[in-house]
Amino acid sequence: MSSPRSGQAAGPGESEPRLTELLKDHPELRVVGIAAAYTFASNNRERYAEFFEKDGSLAGPGYTEAEAARLPAHYQRPGVVVKPLAGA
């Protein structure tokens, strides 16, 4: 979307793509955003200690290797973004 003033950012109350529209039009960004949040939490473990399992992995389902394959390499972190399959 273009801004109301060519070359300038939209100001408050002016037409600007909203997050919900952005995610609707580009659902792949939701996956990347979640991976970025997992990675951020991992890089700041002291602040987010309650989100980690006893084994040091991030709590929650994470992504399978197949799901994570579409992510940028720096978000494909084993035990953080990519969770091992149960029993693996």
C-alpha cells in the first residue's frame, strides 16, 4: 500500500496497512513472527525463564522440521523453534 503522501510515512489516523490485513494477505509472516519470538525468548532466557522446559527447550509445540524448512536458516533452531518428534 502506498502512503497518502508519496515518499512519506503515513501519520496517525492516515491510511496504513494494519497488522490484521498484513497477516491476512501474507499468512507466512505469522509463521516467521512466531519463530522470531521463540528465537528472541531463547536469546533472553533469564527474562523468559518460565517459558523453558527442564531440558532447556522452549515450552510449546514448536515447528516440525518440515514446517521449519520454509523459515530463514537463523530461525531453524533445534529445541527452540524446531521441536523433536516425541520418542525421537
